[in-house]
Amino acid sequence: MNNSKVLSLVGLATKSGKTVSGEFSTEKSVKTGRCYLVLVADDASENTKKKFRNMCEYYEVPIYFLADKELMGKAMGKEFRASLGIQDANFALAIMKEIEK
């Protein structure tokens, strides 16, 4: 997996307005069916990881754990981000392909 490629795709998705970030927004996006992929920082709390793992399993949304809060935030041009959701099917597929390399 190439973290920098994944994070640059996250940056592109953010610029085109296809991402949500932060625990509340990501959760809302998953539960309303608009989220195609969830990314959670490796250094997020175990509680946060468990919450998103269970929620994504229930709503059948792919979830991956990568990078750290600082890198994920930087990729989006924001502060620390523990979780983010991709709301575009094509960006989600491209990111999943990079992660699974």
C-alpha cells in the first residue's frame, strides 16, 4: 500500500467536495447511505476504531485503517482528522485499489 498515493487521492476528493470528515459527519454519511468508503487513522482511539468497524460492518461500507491523524488532516488541508468518509464511488474505488496493492 502506498500511503502517499492514497492521501493524494483523498486530497483530490476533498477539493472536489466528495469527502466528509470528523466523527459526527462521517457517521451521518454512512447512516444515510451516501458514504462509499471510510478511512480511520491508525492512531485513533480503540473506541473510535471499534465504533466505525461495527457501524461499517452493519451498513456494509468498506473501512480501512491507515496513516495517522496528522497525515489524514494534512491530506484534507485541515487539522487532525481521525476519520473521514468518501462520498464518491469512483474516488472510493481508486483509493481501495491503491490500498490493496
